[in-house]
Amino acid sequence: MIKIWGRNTSVNVQKVMWAVGELELPHERIDVGGAFGKNKEPAYLAMNPNGLVPTLEEEDGFLLWESNSIVRYLAAKHGAGKLEPADAHARARASSWMDWQLTVAHPPLTPVFWGLIRTPPEKRDHAAIEAGKVKCIAAMTILDAQLAKTAFVAGDALSMGDIPVALMAYRFRRLVPERPPLDHLERWFASIEQRPAFKQHVLAIPFV
């Protein structure tokens, strides 16, 4: 049985847990990070020298960190032709959108999430929050344009590429209510939020 080390409120842990749910993999998740601590202890750092979550541990001792890398690995090992598209072009597009999530979609969400969710009102940097929202809208407009052409980010079916991107869209929709119409994104997200694994590992988890 695989082990996923990391608290379930972490967006990066949620990526992996959603993939695990889609693939119906037997697993054990172990609380680490945030209020649980332990991620800076020697035993954990021996598995993941960054001291971040999540970390994947397999029965044979194989360890892997970095959430998108874990999703790619699980999709290749257990979801070939499903979460990992069989078509080389679709597979490349899925991987590209996973990288886009890291480089374009996530950075502007960070000051918005931390400012609105984890900072007391009297200490909020409103200029940084508003600037982040503008950049978030720009990023999601790019995603909306893609979803005008394809049902999911890489083609006609859900793939590994949708997982990190949809988590950004989830946070964007929660944090930026004053957004322009993004009809294609909303159509796509409506299908995402009906998936049992997304309901279990994202929607049911506190947004903190």
C-alpha cells in the first residue's frame, strides 16, 4: 500500500489525493506539515530534503516528492490511457498545463490566499491582494480560452493535466468573486466538481 505524507488541507497534497482517488489506489495518508509539524524532523527530511508536503512512499521504499511529479508518476504507473493520455500529443499537452499551473496560475494566487484566508483583516496587504487578483484573472482567462477548444485541458477526457489546474480554478473561484464571465471555465469546473474523488479530497476538506 502506498503512503502519502502530508496534511489534507495542503493544495499540493490534494493534487495527489485526488489522483489517488481517481485511480482507486489503496493508500494511507499521514498528517505532516502545518499544525501537525514533523516535516522538519530528521526522519521526514531523510525522505524529502525540502521539508515540504507531499511525499509519496511505496512499499519497496521508493520515495518521490514534488506534487506534480507524483501525479505524473501515479498516472503513468496506474492510469496509462486514463489519467495519462495514450496519445503523445495529448500527453504532452497535459504535462504542459501542469507546468503552467506552477509557473503562471499558482504564483498570483499565493498573496490572495494568504492575504484573505491566513492573515487577520487588520494586517492584510490590500494592494498585494488586489494585484494578485488581477493576475489571477489574466491566468484564468488563458485557461478559459483553451477550454473553448477542448472539453478538458488536454483534450476530450479528464487527464493528469486537469488535476493541478482545477485546484487553482477552485481557489480562484473561492477567492475572486468579482471576476469576469469565464463560461468555458465554468462549464469545465461544473463537471470537475461532480467527480467523486474531487468531492472527497477537495470539496469536503476545510478551506484553510
